[in-house]
Amino acid sequence: MKEQDREDENMELKVSKPNRRKNQEAAKSAQVIHPHLVFYEREELRQEREKKTNIFVKKARKQAKRGK
């Protein structure tokens, strides 16, 4: 466990300073992408439809079992 931690630390140290600075600058300037709320609304509607269809499928299966 300790050996792996040391290896991880060594891997982080191997990044050159200019590259590390570039990565830090890129992380700071990166835009935060917010998903559209419309997508979530559609997703919820789709889930509601799936719930309803699942209920109908269960009822149909029960009726089919009773009919046998």
C-alpha cells in the first residue's frame, strides 16, 4: 500500500513545471457546462411514461396468468 502511494507521488512529480502550469491554467479557465434544464424535463417525462407502461405490462401479465 505504501509503495503504491510512493509511486503515485513520484508520477505526480514527474510532470514538468511548464506542463503543470498549463494544466492549472486550463483548469481555471475551463467553462462549466451546465446541462439544459429542458433535457431533464424531457427525461422526467420519459421516466413517467416508462413507469406507466411497466404498470400496464404487469397488469397484462397478471391477466394472462389468470386466463390460463
